[in-house]
Amino acid sequence: MESRLDSKDIVNENEDEFEKSFEQMISTLPKRKCWGNREDFYQYQGFWLYPTFLKGVVSAQQRFQAQPTDTIICSIPKTGTTWLKSLIFSIYTRTSFYDSTTPLLSKLPHEVVPFMDLYHADFPSYRDMGVPVLATHVPYSSLPRSIIDSGCKLVYICRNPKDSFVSLYHFNAAIRRSQNLQPPDLDEAFELFCEGVSMYGPYWDHVLGYWKASLEHPNKILFLKYEEMIEDSVLYVKKLAEFISCPFSSEEHQKEVPEKIVKMCSFENLSNLEVNKSEKVRMGVVQHKMYFRKGKVGDWKNCLTSEMAERLDRITHQKLSGSGLSL
């Protein structure tokens, strides 16, 4: 009993030390209020974060231990993360569950594939379930050292910045409305996004970090585009399965297992599940249903003026120039 108490005391002491060092560190960072939120944005290692997420990033950098068998889903917010989580989880667990028993029918994709920078203390229990899939919004340059050194696989998804911005704007607006608060002004949010001030932004730096890393380590990092995955989802499910060393057998191909996974994880199917239509709240503010708005390619046309779209296109062309990447 004494050793347990001693161990608990050590954990508490370590937590106190972390809290103190974090508060000291955050007090030195550039900050600004934006996107209509009460909390300040803080700039850390070149990217913008709210304090809750920043604390998770710093904690993960110091403590998270990746395993060689891990697959880590990487993205900047609102680029297809929820969909990619459901696809990879289904690929991994296809022999463990029938279509009628998959946890995706009763749990949000973010519950079955947790974010490293929010819940990494719980990861041992997830690994015990035999599903070595984690997720993060952390930029490549800020990933924990253990991820870079471990040899685990990274799957990155990006999306046209016009659709990404619109999705992010509506997501923020939905959160504000649920709290009976005024949504952020569209023009102001657009200006901030163009300046690079958004969750885990600048957007283009985030994408380029993973793009360049994928060129250097193609066996370790799979770089995906949301639009291409929508265009031929079955092809990309097969690619994902190969990349994470869970290829489909010839028998599975004959039984159209990849096609079934695509259908089960489609926006139409997932968004109509009761768990995903729920107003149940995650992280204190986000209702489950907020993760499922439209999922369509080109929806930016319903929100942005032609001038706004042209400006984002110019910025994207300038930022990506010479990289070999187009969005």
C-alpha cells in the first residue's frame, strides 16, 4: 500500500511541476483574441493554439511514447479527420467485428480513435484493445520525438483551403450558437485565416510540413487529399490497408469488403447514426452533430465571394510555389 501511495505522490508532484513550467512557458508566448472566442490564441513553435490544446501538445512532446506498430492519423482541423478515423479504424478492426457490431455504430469516431494531444494518458488502455490507431492535429515540426524515432506510420489528410476555411468557420459558429453567443464575423475570420491565425495554423505551413516529410519518408508517411479520396474512396481504402500493413485478401476483395467499409463510413451513413446526431457534448463545448455538417467538395461556393476565393487561391499558389504540391 505504501508503494502505491508513494507512486501516486510522485505522479502528483510531477503534475504540479508540469503545471508550473507550463504556466511559466505560456506567459512568454505571443497571444491574441480572435475568432470571436473568449480565450486567447497562443503562438507556439510557429503555430496558433488555445491553451487547452497547447497544454496537450506540450505534455505529449514531453511524455508520449509512440510504438513501432502505431498508426497516427495527422491533419489540420476540418480537413476530413472524422472520416479518415472511421475508415482506418474499420480497416484495422474488420476481422474483429461484423458490420452490425462495429463500435462506430454507437460511438463517435473521435471516441474510438483518440487524439494524442488530448488523451495520451489513456493510450495504454486503447492499445490493450488491439487498435493501435491514434490521431493528432500537431504540425510535423512539433510532433513528439518518439513518433519520429519509433518507425510508426503516419497518414496525413489535407483539403482545399477554401473548403477547409468554410468548414472551420461553420464549426466555430455552431459552437458559439450552442452557447447562446454571437458567431464570429465571416470577414474577420477570413482575414485571420489568410494571416495564418487559425487552429493549428498557418494552414499552408501545416500542410507543407507533412508534404515535405512525405517526400523524404514515403514508406513512413502517406499524404492524402480529401478531394481525391472522395473521387475514388474504394481505391484509397485499399491503399490505406496496404500502407498500414493490413492488406485485403483475395477473398475479401471477392466479398467486396473495401466497398462495404466505404459504404459504412460514408458521410450519409455516419451522419444519420443516432450517436452522431446527438447533442451530447465532447470537450465541454462540441456537440457530436457538429462534426457532421456537409462533407461536400466545393461547398465554399455557398459562402465565399469570388474575391475571397481568388485571394485564397493566390495565397495558396504563393505558399506552395516550388513544393510540387497543388491544392
